[in-house]
Amino acid sequence: GTVFLMLFALMGLRLAEGAVELFFRSQLVSASRFARNLGADATVRFVRLFRIIIWGVAALYLLEVWGLFDDVYSAWAYLLGLEYAVGEFRISVKMIVLVVVVLYLSIMVSWFFQSFLEAQVFYNKRIDRGVRDAFKKLSHYAIILVGFIVAMTMAGIKLQNFAILAGAFGIGIGFGLQNIVNNFVSGLILLFERPVKVGDALIIDGQWGAVVKIGMRSTVVETWDRSELIVPNSQMISEKVLNWTLSSNVSRVTVKVGVKYGTDLEKVIKILNKVGDGHPAVVEDPAPSAIFTEFGDSSINFELRVWVDNIKNRLTLISDMGVEISKEFKKAGIEIPFPQRDLHLKTVAP
């Protein structure tokens, strides 16, 4: 009986997984922008839910098969009736199940609501991505908080008892939760004040990267080599962070080059401006600018300053323009010098 029941549960689980995948791949569902926005995450969540339900029911039937209870309903009623007393407060399995279900439903509601915002409210709206993420994150916290309060109320915990809980929480902060709370509050500051937003290009501890997620405790920054840097939110607030795209995506790229003494300087500036104007990644306004900077030890130095609207093109742009400058200088007969030293030998008479 046990083996048959387990095989039956596995078969039911596979059927449920197939039905969920088939449903979300159906033409009717795929035609909905809201359903498409849920994506593969919806399949994973619902499969996980069915897995919990099926294995839970199978466990109850096992109790019947083993002869511990007359039927499934008796087993379920017995388990729900189990209680444990903590002083005057009584904790029952029924209460725990109720609290877990309410919290799980609040998480699901939050997930559906955020997907609805993205698919129906923010779709085709000219709303900054950072504003979207901030509103979605705050709505998530609000829904979870409401779910928590409802769960505690249904469990029989009076709202005035939250003062005791808050006091205990305060003691916890004093003994070791300071960093966690500090990071959480810093995360809220990031969402409201928005010194950094999802998609911003930053330099943190000498590393370039783009913000991909602002979480409850930390901010995830993806570096240019595709590794992920986990930065505590408090560090994003208290330490210096260079944000290249805070108010504008346009940023300046500088290419430095030197030519040998005796070169026609106006000709050099003309070639540099031509290279800057000719690259497709360079924006027209502000216009590229080639300037003389200094008389160096071995060369006359210039800078080509151009502007790009995507900071990720920075390194590629520097490489492209360096190659093109070398080609144009070669055509024009302009040499790029290297450091030289003159050595004078004196012969001393014996």
C-alpha cells in the first residue's frame, strides 16, 4: 500500500507539473501581456505549490494506510488539534498552518500585483525605471506587512502585544541586528532618495559595474566581466560611490595621444576631430573636441574628448578611436613618439 501510494503521488505530481506548463504555454495565456510578464517564474511557483499539496495529502493517506487513523479526515483533525502551551498563550498546529497560508498568500498577492503593475500600469508609460522599481518594492513591503498583521491577528495575537514584540526587537537590534536594520533602512533611503537606481553605471571600490537589483539588505552590481558584486545598502549610503548615470546617461570619454616635436599641430587637431565625428557611438551634442594639453618630455600631447550615451560602450570606443587615430596619423605621416634619452659619454684623459 505504501509503495502504491507513493507511486500514485509521483504520478499526480508529474500530471500537475505538465498541466501547469501546458496552461502557461497555451495560446490563450501567451496572448495576455500580464501572463507573459509572469514568465517562467509562474510555472515554478505553481509547481512548488502543487508539490506541497500533493505530498501533504499523501502523508495523511500514509497515516491511514499504516493504521494510525481510521481515515484521512481523522488524521487531519488530530493534527490540527495539537497544541502547545507557552505560559498563557497556546500554540496549535492549526494556528501555524493558518499563519503560513496567510503569509504565503500575501507573497503571492505581492508577486501578482507587481507583475500587474509592470504589464498593465507601467507598460508604454514614460516612467523612469528607478521610480518603477521603488514603487514595486514599497508595494511589496506594504502587502507583506498587511499579511503579517492579518496572520498575527488570526493567530490570536492582539495588536497591543506588538509593543512587546517591538521591545524585544529593539533588544535584538542592540545585540546584533544593527547591521541588518541599518541595511534595510538604507535600502529604503535608496528607494526614496534614489542616489542610485537600477541600471546606473557605478564605480565602487575601483570596480566598474551596473546596478541590477536593490534588495532589502544589499544592492547587486554586475561588473563589466559579468561577475556580481554584493554591496550592503549601508555602504551605498555612507561611502563614496561614483555614479556615471545619476542625472544623465551621457558621459565623456577621453583618448590621450602624443606626437613628435615639429608636427603640424593644427593638422593633428583636425584629424582627431575627424576621428571623433566619424564614430557611430559618439553623440553630436556635445560635439567632439580635440585639444592641446602640454609639451611633454618626448611628445606634444593632445586629448580627444567625445561623449557617449551608453557608458558600456566606453572601452570599445577608446579601442576603436585609438586604432583609427593610428591609421589616420600613418596616412598623414604623423609619428607617435616613444620616450627617448640621450646619453653623452665623456672621455677623461688619464
